[in-house]
Amino acid sequence: MLQVSYIRDNREQVLERLAVKNFKQTELVDKVISLDDQRRQTQNRLDNISAEANSAAKQIGELMRNGKKEEAEGIKAKTGAWKEEIKQLGEQLSQLEQELQQKLVLLPNLPHSSVPKGLTPEDNEVVLEHGETPALPANALPHWELAAKYNLIDFELGVKITGAGFPVYKGKGAKLQRALINFFLAEAEKAGYDERALPLLVNEASGFGTGQLPDKEGQMYYVGLDNLYLIPTAEVPITNLYRDVILKGEELPVMNCGYTPCFRREAGSYGAHVRGLNRLHQFDKVEIVQVVHPDKSYETLEEMSKHVQGLLQKLGLPYRVLRLCGGDMGFASALTYDMETWSAAQQRWLEVSSVSNFETFQSNRLKLRFRNAEGKTQLAHTLNGSALALPRIVATLLENNQTENGIKIPEVLVPYTGFDMIS
RNA sequence: GGAGAGAUGGCAGAGUGGUCGAUUGCGGCGGUCUUGAAAACCGUUGACUGUUAAAGGUCCGGGGGUUCGAAUCCCUCUCUCUCCGCCA
């Protein structure tokens, strides 16, 4: 959520930046400003009358105590008019505040100045490519066939238990999952992230804090009986740990990581591009989150991107880094890097991580502040990234590392899997 | 699922109609003392809004009501805790 004071002071710039994000409802900006004007005016009138009423009430109290009942009655008679007006202004005020809030949550975050213009994934900027595309044997298979051939994943069993998009991992397939999770967590810990094990169901306030609610509830599974949502990413519970918190300056940066399953409804997706592990309703992911000083957040974003790239390098996967264009970015993000690995058998790039700086967009919703050098409270910046999401990593690992004799496990994983070959 | 209790400042915990944004303790910060530290003592210490700065306004779980005046009385919702039951 953008800060109203910022919108007021930087109207032109806000409109310009929203255009980069391809945001059309620019009239909302002026609507917000005019609603805020009305809000301020009403607040001001209410404050003045309240001040009068307060002092009258005090006087009455004083007079009563001194036994001057008649004088007190005299003042009492004058208070009736205020009462009605205070009530009316109060109602107006909360009405205006509500309307303002409703408009405000519709505005996406402003993109950073380095964000390229553009509408579709084609307009994303390739920042770098790393690693060689592996040469596969002539009879190379896509991962879903490899998974069946080596008995690693059973998609049909998942359908029986739950439905499409909920695979069952078996044997070495299951072990590989566990190994990847442990490897990612160990790497995150080495990089300074403190692990959290988290609730997988969150309440409405948490959904609002990170920007999933309102408006994107269709992407989450909802447990209506208890009014809770299954998390689409660990970002939600981790970042919300700091909701309504004022951190000490020296507590920054906060660095947390966590492994969770993630649940996404992905309504309406179907077809070949979602086959196998390419897109699931439930998948495993290790997430990294940082809460940092506003001066440091872009430095931090680069550092987080480097961390994710380090993981891909250690796994020996060819990858590229994209700077997302305005049209392809998330609602809450100011700058996002996507990391994609090359899936050799499918001959396509698969997104395995997304690292974003939200600046104050989330912290404003979360009321996540820190005490700055002047001792005043200030909104902190929040960032997060996948480090990493498992299914597409598994897909590329299987495809890229297939040989005549089976699938080779990257050396760094062997201590975690206990085997170096799937055959 | 049944019964009961409760929700107040970073924490603990007073406050049952007026001078209460709120006693006190702990914690935090600053100081005195000390070679240094601890102890002791003194001072200070909520958030939001508003303003050049002030003044002023709002906030004692959320919403509504009574009253000139509500942390305090009434209604309602939500949440938490304890005991019993069930259970990993």
C-alpha cells in the first residue's frame, strides 16, 4: 500500500511510475488525493469541536465538585449541539477513511526506475545467462517420463488422493525432495538466515499484510469454517511475524528463512505447459526474507539474487536472470528478478525463483517500523525470494542430468541424498 | 465438544464515572558513584495524527449504546487462557 503523504507530494511521479507498470486506472490517484483532502478537513473540524466539548466537560466536573450545580447545568445546556455534530462528523470521517482505504489498496507498488517498460514476459530484460546447455542423448526424456521410468513420482496416485497437481513422491524421489530442502536450508543458514518453522494456515490480517488480500483470494485455498487461508508461500507467515512491530535500529537487517509446502489454486491452468512438475497446486519451497533499512534494500536485493544464483551454480544448472518488466511484475513489488533454469528435454526456461524488493509497500500494510537514527519510527523495507522452489528444480535436474545409466545427482546433494545416481 | 475466566503501555500488573494516556514494579535509555563493572541512588521512557514549532485531537481487543463526561456502566463481536472430554 502506498503512503498517502507520498502520493500527495509526488503526484506527477506517481502517475509516471504507474504508467511503467501499465496501470490504467490513473484517476484513482486524484481520487485518493481528494478523499484525503476531505478526510483532513473533516478531521480538523471534528478535532476543534471535540476540544470544546472536552473543556466543557472538564469545567462541569470542576463545578460539580465545588457544589456549583447551577453553573454546571448552564454549561450542560450548551453541549447538546456539539454532541450531534461530533457524532455526524465522526461518521463522515470513518466513511471517508474507509473509502480512502478501499481506493488505496487498489494502487500497485511503484516500480523502481530500473524497471523496463513492457507488457508481457517477452519484454523482460535478460540480465545474465550462466552455464552451458547440456548435450542430451538422442532418446532424452522429459521429466514426467523419467519420473515414471525410475518410479520417483506418481501423479495418478495424487489424483486419486486429492486431485491433479498434488503429486506423490516415492522412494528416491521422496528422498530427493528431502535432500533439496535440507540443502537449501543449510545454505540459507550459512548465508546468515535464521530458520523459522511456520503455520501453514494464516488469518485474514496476515493475508492483507503481505498483499494477497483483498483481491487475490482466488489464488489461495480458503478454509471457510475457520476463516483461514492455506499459504501460497512462506513469505506470508514469515513477513507477518513482524506485523505491528517496531524494531530497534540495530536489529536490522532481519534475515529469516523457512521451508514450507505452498498451496496455489492456479485456477484455469491446463495443457502441456503445466504437465508434470511444471505447475502444481502443492509444492515445497524454501523462502528467504529480509527486513532492512530503506537505504540498504537494493544492495540487499542484489545480495539475495546472488544467493539464489549460488544455489543454481552449486547444483550445476544453467540459468538466466530476468529483470521483470512493468507489466509482468507483481502487484506489491518495486523490482523483481526472476531466475529461470534451462529445462533441456522440454527445451524451455522454467522459473525457479523470484526475488523482490517491496520497499515500504508491505511494511505500510504491516505497520512494520524501525527506530531511525533520530529516534523516530520509520517504515522498514521488506524483501523476499525463493531459495528455491523444488518442483522445477527437480524437473531440470532429472532432465539435464539424464544419462544412459540413469540420473546423476549433483555432488553437493550427495551428502543429503545418500546416493549419487538414480537408476 | 462442555464449563469457567480474561483482553490495559516492551513485559508484569493497578485502576469500577471527572484532574487517567493511565499508580507501581521490571526492562530500556541518560546520569551520579567506581580504576572498570555490579549494586545503590537520581532522572527519563507508548503509538498515531497535527504544526515551522506548539496547541489540539485519537487510541486501555473490535463495533455500538448510556452520559455534559467512559479504561471504568450496558449491548454485541472477536480473540486468548484455565479445567474437563477427545487426540498427534
